[in-house]
Amino acid sequence: MLDLTRHFQLDIMLMLGSVCVALAYLLAISKTLAPQRKRALLLLEISSAALLFADRLVYLHNGDTSAVGYWVMRICNFEVYFFALVITYSFTVYLSDVCIREGWYEAPPKRLRACAVLLVVGAVFLLISQFTGLYYTFDEFNHYERAPGFIICYIFPSLVYVLLLSVVFQNFGKMRPIVRVSLLFFVIGPICASVFQAFTPWISLNNMSVAFFGILLFSFDYIDLNNQAQRAHQREIEATQAREREARRMFEQTASALASAIDEKDAYTRGHSARVAAYARLIAERAGMDAGACDEVYYAGLLHDVGKIGIPGAIITKAGRLTDEESEIVKTHPVRGDRILSSIAGSPYLREGARYHHEHYDGAGYPDGLAGDEIPEVARVIAVADAYDAMTSKRSYRDTMPQEAVREQVEQGLGTQFDLAFGRILLQLID
């Protein structure tokens, strides 16, 4: 495996570096991440790409004695060491943001501040090494060679990773699983790679692993962000549904109270609106209407007689049959109901049920003499339910009609007073 990695490591570096560049571009145009986290990840991906491209050039020009090879080896080797420190610093900033945003600390812990100090010291030693050969030197053939002080370059990042690991473990139980995995990968992965790197100087395991775990960190962070967005969206949906249920409950209670107030004007019609609404919904369900349409039919049924509020009580409660003049006054209640309910612009079916429930299928009804499909569907359903309840309820001028007589009246009214389809459904229910 090591030989295979060594053989293809330049290609691996190019691939990982290209992925880091692509992720850096996505981060640059992203508007979903918090500013500090976005900057930390952007710096991490750019530094990872720069590290891998520089390391790749080092391998390509190692032993190149030309002027270009001379400068490439010196500049790119410096960049390899420098960007390794920058990557560690960017993760420190990232972890600081996580600590605050997850609520673990009110301010970044002192250990993370100490990490920044250690990395600055590491950068100073790196500069010193450029003039003293502390970390590495080049022979007369421009080959890179580790110097006796090479181990020092590992001290500062190692101490930083130990401090980072202590912060992660201290808050381990507070983390979401995906956050826990991403942080452990990035902290422990480079440490393990550094150990292997000490025994395999011919393979850049440490540099490739840092870039690889940086890519994983980005991926896990976006997965976590997406999960949080989904949870927030689900909570918003649930809250919206709860508000809709509450609004629906309030609407139904208000409509029921208003219907009861209408029915209370006459002891003989008490409960009429609620029964009509229940019958209308049952007919709508049998007709195959969807749940929303059935609800509309129900609420329109509750309020279909709201116009009777404007009819004098003496006429509503009169014992015996009404005079022609009184009947004409009663016939104004659909128009009155339409006027009352017209202010509820979001529910036009309410006024349709109120205005048109006395229209006949053959056009002989009132107030507008509509016929057939000109009559809104909700009103055609209510007309059948209203007529059934009127016939099966006791009135001041007659007793309750037997079911056989009701059935006969409905059957005779098919296609004239009643919509054929809804009338036949009522007959099935009666049967």
C-alpha cells in the first residue's frame, strides 16, 4: 500500500488539491455559513490546496540543479511548512467558532488562544530555519535533506493538536454525532499521519492527510448544516401546522357559535345549521371530494343561513304558515348572508353557500335563478342537505315527515330541485 501510494502520490496531491480549490470556490460564493466559520474553512481549503501544489512541485524539482529548480525547492519547501501551520491555525479558528456557536463557552477557551501563540512561535522558528538550516538543507545536487533539528517543526503543531484534542474531549458528550466525528477525524488523523511520516520521509502522508481531513471537515460541516436546516424547517412546518390547526379550531368554534345564534331565534330550527353541515360533509365525502373540499362544504353549511340574522324575529318564530309578503322577506336571507360573508375574501365558498343554497337545478330557485352547473358545487350539496333536514325536522306548521315521504320528495326533485348526483347520494344514505 505504501509503495502504491508513493507511486501515485503526485496524482493524489493534484486530485486533492483540485478538490480543495473547488471547495474554496463553493465556500466563497456560499451564503449559508456563519462568517467566522466560512473564513476558517475557506482559509483551510486554500491553504490545503497551496500546501499540496507546493509539495508536488518539490517532488518534481528535487535534484533539479537549474536556476528554476533552485528557487522552486527553496520557496516551495518553505510554503509546505508554512501552510501546514496555517491549516492548523484555520482549524483552531474553526473550533473556536464551534465552541461559541454550540454554546460550550461564552468566549474561546484559553487553550485555543494558546494554540494561536504556539503557531506564531512555530512560524518564527520556520523563518529562523531558512537562514540556519535548522529544519532542512539542500546538497550540491539540490536534493532536499532533513536537518538534525527537523523534529522541532513537529513540536509546535503537536502541542497545538493536543490542546485541540483536550477541548474536543472535554465537550465530547455535548456534540452532535456528526460534529463529534468530523472534529475527531481532523484532530487525530494528522497526528497519526505525522507518526507515520517520521518513518516514511519519501511519502507526504502528513500533507495529504491534512488536506483529506480538511475536505472531510467541510463535507461533514455542510451535512450538519443541512441537517440543522432540515430540523429547523420541520419545526417551522410543525409550528405552522399547529397555528393552522388553532386557526381552524377558532374558525370552527366561531362559525358554530354564529350558527347556534342563528338557530336560537327559533326553537324549531335549533341545531339545523350543524345538522345541515354534517349532512353536507357526508354527501361530499360520498361524492369523492377531497378533504379540503369537504371542509369547505361543512363550514359553508354551518353558515348557510347567516342571512336570517337580518330577518325579523316575529317572522322567524311565527306559528303557522307565512304570508306571501313574509315569505318574500324570508327569501332575502340568501342575499343578506352573501353580504355578511363577502368580507371574508379568503373563503369565497362561504358566501356561495349562503347565496345559492336555495337555487334549483332547473333554474326555478332564488335569488338569481341559476341552473345546473351555474350553481356553485358547494351550494348544490348544501341544497340537498338543507332540504333533507327541513323535511326531517319538526316545524311550527307541521310534524316531522317520515323517511318514506322524504325519500319520495327527494326522488321527485332529482334534476329539478336537486343536482342529480348529490340527490342520488342522499337517496343512498336514506336507504
